[in-house]
Amino acid sequence: MTEPTTTERARPEPIKAVPVRHPGRWVLIAVIAVLTAMFLHVLVTNEQFDWKFIFVSYEPGKRGVMFTGPVLEGLRGTILLTVTSMLIGVVLGVILAIMRLSDNPILKAVAFVYTWFFRAVPRLVLAVLFGNLNILWNRIGFGLPFDQQIGKLFGIDDLNAQFYSVKASDLLAGFVAGMLALGLSEAAYMAEIVRAGIQSVDPGQAEAATALGLSRGQVLRRVVLPQAMRVIVPPTGNEVIAMVKDTSLVAFVPVSVELFFQLNAIKARTFVVFPVLVAAVIWYLILCTILMIGQYFLERHFGRGYGSSSRARQKLRDIEVESSGRVATEGGGAT
């Protein structure tokens, strides 16, 4: 008697999967935990930090060094210097990027020389240089150029054809000198960032917009730049954060309404060195953390529709599920 044959396939046995072990990860976690505990122990037990001097002050009725009037004034100066320098850098950087991408060889050469110079010279050197530019001129004005030389040609020794003039020592000093040094330097970096963002956009986008009758300015403003922002925003956020830190360089101009300058003045007056430097670190950490949070939301805003975020991926999955359900319904109705 023969056994009946079956065509049904036997169910495979369940796979006995053994999870991969990572002993190195646990060793690394243990090392990090020990180092973190050591660091916290130093923060709490080492008297050189002098947290009371930083936050509270030893004198009754007075605030700690972080919240004194001069330091808060310096904090406002640092924020204002960051904003104005970045405005100069962004506006001039966009112009330079457009010049670099222009078909005009003169504009391209001027933009290249500008970016070459300001990217090559350190910002500290630029800040000190701009703080001493008043050595070149006694006064800076608007009007007929070379008016003194032209007057001498006609026998007039005191010809003054300037509509408005100001002493160079009053203009190119302090806050203005630091702002110009940082802003003009930043423009060179922003020019490269904007140029990379514009070149990341498919040229067919601009060609299609031109075919629809848009001018070159409208194409750049309405088509190219909005798409390039996805590439421009992340490095620009990094530049803003770097600018907050680079404002400390203008203390050598000197700029008195600046955070690091005011903390240095307190350090020189009280002979308390380390706690004052810790206060500076804390303030810069607070400012940069706020900017990092803003950068995160900006990147998420301009990254919509590119599938780079979990929300975009979830939206894409919802669309796929909805479309598959619609196809199934249509197929069922057809039968």
C-alpha cells in the first residue's frame, strides 16, 4: 500500500535569530559615564569656579557678574553687532554670488577678487585694520572727489566741494569699524554659500520660467532662490552662530559695548579670572543654543517636500496608501 502524496508545501521552521552583541558599545558607554561623573564632580566641588560670584554676588543687594549692568549692555551690543554684520554679509553676499554667476567677465573678476581677499585675511586682523583706517584720512565726505587737488590746479587753496563730511576718527572707530570688518568678511563666505545654493537648482527650472515670460530678476527671485534656500539655510545658520562668537574679536578694536570686552573689564578690575571666563562661556552657550533651535525650525520649513523629514515621509506613505485604496475600489467596481 502506497502513502498518499500531498502537494502542500511544508511550513518552514521558525528562524532562531540570535541578536548581534555589541560589547564595544557598552564599554564606550561606561567610559563616557565615568568621564561625565568626573566632570560633574569638578563643577560641584572645585572652589575655583566660584558659582556664587557668577550668579549671586557676595555683596547683599547686588547681582552676580553675569547679570550686572555693563555685562547686559555688552550682551545687547553683541546681539546688535551680530545682526548688523549678518545683514551686511547676507545682502552683499547675494550680490557677489550673482556677480560670480554673471556672464560679464568684469563682474566675475571683481567678485572673485573680493572673495579671495576677505577669505584670506583673518577676521582679527581685519578688525584691528578697520579700527586704524582713520590713519589714512582726516575726514570722509560725499561730494566732488579730489576737490583739494582740483582747487590747487585753479589756484584755490581752500576749495571745499564736499556736501557732507565727518571726521574719520569718529566714523571708522569702535562699533562701526567692528561691524564693517565682520560684515565685509562675512559677505565673502555668504557669496560662496549662495552661489552653491543657486547652482544646486536644476537649470531647467530657470529655462522653463524664462519660457513662460518671466524676466531674469523674477526667475531668480521667484523660482531659483526659493528652491536654493534648502541648501543655503544650513550653512547660513552655522555662519550666524560663528558670527556670535567672532564678535568677541572686536574687543581688540576696541568696541566697549560688547560682551567679552565688558567681562574682560570686570576681570581686570576684580582680579577674578576663571569665574569671569566661565560667565562668558555660559552667555555664549545660551545665545548659540537659541540660534541652533531657530536653525532647526528653519531647516525643517525649507526642507518640506524633499522627503528629508519624518513628516514628509509619513505624508508620502499616506498618499501611497490612499492611492492604492482608490485603485482597489475602482478595480472592484469594474468587476
